[in-house]
Amino acid sequence: MVLFLDLLRSVIYGVIEGITEWLPISSTGHMILAEQVLKFSFSAEFMEMFRVVIQLGAILAVVVMYFKKLWPFCVDNGRDSGLAKHVRWPVMRLWFKIIVACLPAAVLGLALDDWIDAHFYNSVVVAVMLIVYGIAFILIERRPRVPTTTKLSRITYRQALIVGAWQVLALIPGTSRSGSTIIGGLLCGMSRACASQFTFFLAIPVMAGASGLKLVKFLAGGGVFTVGETGALLVGCIVAFVVSILAIRFLMDYVKKHTFTAFGWYRIALGIVVLGVWALQTFVLA
């Protein structure tokens, strides 16, 4: 019975991860609320790792959906080489820009990962960042703006670095990695669709690296997977994969006709709810 309930909770976590990882509404904010009612029977060390590694399912969704745009090699069926592979240089250039955008967060993330978790992973910080970035989305969308970059191939290295700098801010829980990078993209001239898609691709090395780091730390610290923990992690990743595909398709269709203002208001409302739950637990139920 306990194992069944843990698997059910993993399904819910996978749904939350699949939706909130790609929509700019903060997966951490939703996880904090979910943790108030979804109590796993697993250790705190496993849950710290689980919250991050479950992202692998979401990453795989991007790889599957955009494989043709991301795979830098093509097959030549010509007379001479048969199946000789050739580099698709536009795709390689896109990967170079993704790498450039990853550098700031990679350097600071490795240095500050544990410190940030210890000092900033709390309800107040998450709520404040939800509200601040919610206001930022509303203000940015209210100003007149004509995008100068509407295609991934037109993204410059300067724009990639700017988006990467904004991604550093996502190290603070509640900011939302997709939220901060989309804001960075909008501010440096990208269209909503272009900024969103670049954010998806940027997530692949960043989230894979973060997941790998958490997994290594868990194992290095003596962590061992039980049957229940293994099942919960697999179920969470599979659900996150399926839901991510739906969420990404929704967002790409949505931004063709709408602004990000609705997400801004949602973030503000969620931030107020998180603050309310924190205040209730701290001053009323304590």
C-alpha cells in the first residue's frame, strides 16, 4: 500500500514537473506547495535528488520533439559514400550558442549549488521571486516592442550570452529557469516563440548537468536505491516526459497569439498563496 501511494505521488510530481518546467511559472514554487500534502516515505536525501533528477524526463521530451533541429549530422545517400555523415553547420552553430549561454550558470552553479540550496530554498524567497518575475513579465509585455530576432538561426552570440546571464538568476528558487531565460530573450530582441524555443534547447545541457550532479552527490554520499525509490523515480520521469510534450506544444501554440501577461498574473497569485501557506505554518500552526 505504501509503495502504491508513493508511485501515485510520483505521478503527481511528474505532472507538476512536466507542466511547470516549460511554462514560466516556477517548478520550485509548485513543488513547495505539493510537498505540503504529498509526503513520500523516502529519505530526505533521496527526495532532494528526486526533485532534480525527475527533470530528465522533461529533457528527453525536448530531444524527441526537436530531434531534427538538434541533431547536427545528416546522412548522405550519394553514390560515393553511401551512409557518410556530414555536419549540418547551422545546427552546429546553434549548439555553439547554446554552450555559450550555458557557461555563466555552469560556472556559478557548480560553485554555489549547495550554498544556494541551504540559504535560498525556502518559501519566502520562492514567493518573492514568483511575484517579482510575475511583475517583470507584465511590465515587459506592456511596453511597445518589435522583435528583431524571430528565427533560431538569427540569434547572435551576444544574445546567447545575455540569455545565459539571465539564466544565472534562475539559480535562486522561485525564479523559474524558463521564466528568466524567456525574459532575457525578450529584452534582447527575440520574439516570444524564438525565446521560448531557445529556452527549451538551453535546458538540455543545463538540466542534464544539474541532474547528473545531484545523482553523483547522492551516490557519493552513500545513497542506495531501494526498489520503491527506483520505481518512483522511473514513474516520475516517464510522466514528466509525456506531460512535457503536451506542455511544450501548448506553449508554442499559445505564444503565437498571446503575450506572457497571463503567466505574470499567475505567478503573482501563486506567490501570494506560497506566502500565505508559510505564514499559516509559521505564526498560526507553530
